[in-house]
Amino acid sequence: MRSRVQRRPYLVTVHPEGRWWHIRVPDLGPGAVSQALSLREVESQARDLIAVWLDVEPDRFKIIVKRRGALHPMWSDSLLGL
């Protein structure tokens, strides 16, 4: 059975953890986590997570991605494509 998709965007939080970006979707509960190797992958990974969790297509909802935590000193937003 398909779950209802909320009308407001899902908040996605992301923070660096070692070489990975840790992704959480708080609205879905504590188990709704994923990871990405780069910031460029975060949106698609988050959409896949939400789509599987809710059993809907990845284009059926909106998301807002918020980055938390400091970047490693050797990284810069320009290197990460932000």
C-alpha cells in the first residue's frame, strides 16, 4: 500500500562524516538515513531514500537540503561545486 506524501517539503540534513556525507530525513524517523560520497550525490540519495521509505516515485515530493557542521579545512565550497 502506498503511503501519503506530505504537501510540505521534506527537510534533509547533511553533514560530513569522514569521507562521506551523512544524510538524514527527520520527518521519517531516526532510521531514515543514507550517505553520499559527494554533495552532488546528496539530492539523488535523499530522494531515493524518501521514495523507498514511502513507496512513491522520487519526483512526487519536494525536499529542502540543509548542510550542518563545518567543512574540513582543506575543502571549499568551490571544490564541492556549491
